[in-house]
Amino acid sequence: MNIATNIQKSILPKEFLTSQGNGKFDISATSYPAKEVGGDFYDFFFIDDDHVTIVIGDVSGKGIPAALFMMLSKTLIKKEALYESNPKNIFKNVNNQLARDNSENMFVTAWMGILEIKTGMLTYVNAGHNPPLLKTSSRYKPLKSKPNFVLGPIDDIDYTQNEIKLEKGDRIFLYTDGITEAINSKKRVFLEKKSLINILNNSDLPIRDLLVKVKEECDEFSKNLEQFDDITMLILEYKV
């Protein structure tokens, strides 16, 4: 289990340096598995000098099977993104590969966006994942789009994609349901709109500090209860 944990940690990208984006954008991300290994993942990487990709995913199930499927899904998404420019085609290709030998019917919810750095145009696709929260004019709100089908169980699925133009200071916050479905001792749920959005809208913090703040608030809500699900977050701030 220790070996599996270390391998899983090693495939998640390390902290993004502002200099990598020439000051035009910034990214921060973090992940807290509920057990020794988890099924959540995130990724961010350049496709070329003017395009950066951000990804978040949540695999069904727990333990080693979920961890293996997580690593496979992350690897396939990055591989396809380096050769295909349309997010909808990337997810279609990844889904077909995952479904090919998926006898356990595992699946992953995922969201991916490709940002054109010089224009702020963000092209994105959602495969059954929580909608990200978009900050414009100092307020966060869900970035809605067609959720599409999850990746993995059935092949030959067509995915739709959307576009939005980010302006200077806009942020996009990606997360898994380990946050919004956290439970306290009274069996109440840490909901998206009533809790997560309120925290974001009332926290004027740099993006790295904001992720720490959200995790602290989630822990405070759950008190001494054991973490029920993996918690993963990624935030991108556009600065041009």
C-alpha cells in the first residue's frame, strides 16, 4: 500500500510556478485521499506555448482498483490531449480506450478545459462531473454545460464541448464531490451552493491560500469524523 501511495502521488503534477505561464495565469491544485490510495486525480500541462490544459477526475469505487483506473484514465487523457486539440474528441477517444477492456464496468467522471493563453478562450468538456465554479466580478457561480456521459462503461459516446472567454482576474475552481458531500456528525452534507460557494465568495485570498481555506472549512464541518471520500481541488486564475 505504501508503494501504491507513493506511485500515485508521483504521477500528480507538482506545484505550478507562475513563471511557467510568464505571469499570464496561475494554477494551484491539491488532493487528499480518504484512504492510503484514492480514485481522484488532477492534471495540468502545456500542449504548446499558447495552450494549457487543466483536468480533474473522480473514479468509481475505492482502494487499489480505483487507483489503477485513476492512473490509467489520467495517462490516457494526457496522451490524447497532446495529439488532439478538441476536448470533445479527446474524451471520446479516451472513453473508447477505457471501455475496450472494462469488464468491471468501472467509470470516471471528469472535466477538462484547454485555455488559449493569449485570448483567454477556454474550451471545455464535462463527462458527468461536478460543474466547476467560475469567478467573475468577484463572485463565484457554477459554470454550467451539458454534463455528458461518464468515461469508461460504454464505447462510442459523443461528447459536446463549450467555450467561454476569461477576462483578467477571472478564476475557475474545479473540485470533486469529496468536498460537497462531506458529512458531519448530524448527517448533514457540506453542500455546494450553501457552503462551498459561500466560502469562496467570502474569501479574498491568493489561490494557494484559498485551497487551504476550503479544506480547513471542510474539516471543521466534519469535525472528528473520518474523511469519507477523496478531496481534490484545482484552481486557475487568468491574469492577462
